[in-house]
Amino acid sequence: MTIAKLFKFDYLWHNQQWLSPAYVGLHSDGHILSISETAPTSALAAEYVAGIAVPGFQNAHSHAFQYAMAGLAETHPAGVQDDFWTWREAMYQCALSVDPDSLQAIATMLYTEMLRHGYTHVAEFHYLHHDKNGKPYAHLAELGLRHLEAAKTSGIGITLIPVFYQQGGFNTAPQPRQKRFISRTCEDYLKLLDATKESVSHYSNARLGYSVHSLRAVKTEDIKETYNTIGNRYPFHIHVAEQLKEVEDCLHSTKQRPVSWLLNNLPVNRNFHLVHATHLNDDEVKGIAKTKANVVLCPSTEGNLGDGIFRMRDYLAQNGNWSIGTDSHIGLNPLAEFRMIDYRQRLLSHLRNTFDGDGAEQMYTTALLNGRAAMGLPTEPLAVKEPFNVVVYNRNSPLLQCTGKEKLWPTLVYATDASHLAGTIVKGTWVVKEQKHVYQGSILHNFTQAILSIKNRGI
């Protein structure tokens, strides 16, 4: 095939090494034809980018509608014990306030911001299914479709994960505030999944996953039936052991801890993506690692909600798989998520070596490869025929311009922020450049109108 576009970068991370310089030849559709340190024999002039390019980050856990309430649950009246369970009440109010149009505008703005921070694919853990009265839309996947449209407009890749949410807690009927989430039976959920699958099929940059919200939100027999029906056809995502109360309630209801129940009742494997897994005992740490399942960590949200601290040191000792997500979107910088993971372990251990060797490179590579698994994407992000999706850091920023390749990863992860980004390329095209999305004006206008319509931010 003939190269239609040619990039030249100062550095490109490819096959676990830095190429410098790096020439990337692309097909007209933005898929990769060649990557080399040598310019191809082509008369085509290269677009030179004074930058450091790395495959785009993978956001393995998102609730898009919650972006509308970011920062709004941070006032704590004296004498009130504010925790995850009280935060949920604010989340329910937000969930009940959006309509399809406002949801689409919020998700589009959010995905634009993800791209600005370097994420090029998102797993949308989607449980807002019905209208404000709790009735299914004529198109069962109407709100899922709005996420697909938001992803298309912004340019981000999406793995849409419709969520099975059945009850309000262990052996507890759903609350009225949860009425937009509910699939009452496994059959109802499978119909929703089929409708979502059909919608996804019409979008070139979209994939399908499936999910049970949590052990508390679906009857255990229906969790088994759901998995036994679908199996490993799509990535399987589930919240698990996020809160101590959840662990206690699970023990009371099932006589087992949440992760122990999963390990004892389902064939947990590489296709399982366990979100949070905050509260684990020794056997559960070893059990998850042994199955090769992936833990999806959301450090900004977990810190914001007071969930607790994942046992990363112990998990690393077992060679466990993990990735990252932004969950409630209180933070959107993937480098900040990495730093929080590491620094929390340093504070607990009073040691600086959470990781052996180059921890920055390890965190990036681990989150990238396991994040791609969570999306249902091929393992290698920059393989020939794959879309060219990268985030580019400005080589001319003060520290990066005088840093050699051996020190690039620790400088990027520990001493860089979003202001150092030159932009984000999706399918060979700049979608964000100099901190602005190509459609920033219209996306921001629609978002502002949506927020004004739901009247939750005080203006």
C-alpha cells in the first residue's frame, strides 16, 4: 500500500523501546503501514513533530454522567459522617436529572477532556438505561447510543459496557432513586445487551463489553446465569470489594467475601476486569493474580470517596495484572493516577521502591496492555494495520528538552502534567492540539447548555 501520510517524531515508544527519530507511515484511513527509525523511500514529506509520542492511554472505567457532578459533593456539614454511601445520594440526584440530549453533551465534553489528557479509548461502564420515570426507551439502548455518538463526535474509541443492575443491595429491592438502572431479570438484561450490540455494530471505533454492576446489585444466581450465558465473548467487568460495608454485607448474605465468592463460583480468568478490589485478604490477592484477571484501579475516585488503598505491593509480588480508570472523573490525568498508586504505597511502607527498576515505564506498560484487554482490543497498540493512536508530549518543555531516552519515562510520569502535552492523534489525525480539541467550540457550547438545563452547579 502507498503511504498517504508520514510523521516524524523525536521519540516514539514502540515494542518496549524508544525509537529516535521515529518515522510513521500511514494509510489514508489512519492505519499504520510502517514504523522505523529510518525514513521510508517515499517522496512524501514528513510532518515533523518536536515531540515524544506514546500509545494513547486506556481508560478502563468510566461513568460519563458523573462528570456533571464533579466537585459538587465536597461540602461536608459539621456533625455529618460523609462517606461513599452519602455520596451516592448526590450521584442519584445527578442520574435522575439528565435526559438523552444532555447526557450526550456531557459525555462528549468528558471524552474530549479525556483526549486532551491523552486517553484514546474508554470503557464506558453504563448503567443509566431508562427514562426519568424508570421506563425503557423505545430503543432499549437509547442512552448507550448517546455514548456512542459522543465518542464518535469527540474521536475517542469506546467499549460500551451495558451494566446489569437488579436490586438495591443484597436481598434488597431497588430504591426509587435507582429506577433508571434496573433490569429486573437476566432475560431483560440480555435484551438490553443485544440492543447495545446492534447499536455498536454501526460505529467503526466501538466495541462491546458486558457487566454485572456488583455482587450487591444482582442476585448471585443471576450473576452465574449471566456469565454462563455470555462467557468470554466480550470483556466482563464488575465492581468488587470497593467498600468495607460491601464486604460485611456480602459476608452476611453469602458467608463469603466478595472476591472469594467470585473465585469460588465463577471461572475467573483473563477476561475478568475487577473494578477497585480495594479490600482483599491474602488469599484473595493471590487468587486474583493466579487467575490472571485484571484489577481496574481508579485512584482519584477511590481517594475522593474514601474507599481505601489497594494492596499494590502485595499484588505486584504475585505478578498481578492491573489497569486504570477515571470512574467519577474527579481527576482525568493518567499520570496523576500513576503517581497516586505509587505514592500511597510509599506512604504505607515508608519505602520509595514500590516497583523494581523503572517503575514509571512499568506502570505505563502494565496499564496500557491490561487496559487494552479491558477494551477487547489487540494487545499490541502500534502493530501494522492498527490505527495510529498516540499522545504526544512537547519535546521543548523545560525538563523534556534536556532529558535522554533512559530518563524519559520517570520524567514523564513523575514530573510532567497535561500542560506539557503537544496533543493527541487518533487514526493518524490530530484531534487535540495545543490543549484544544478540533471541535472545542461547539462541544463546549452544547455542554454548557446541558449543565444549565440540569441546574446543578449553582448558575
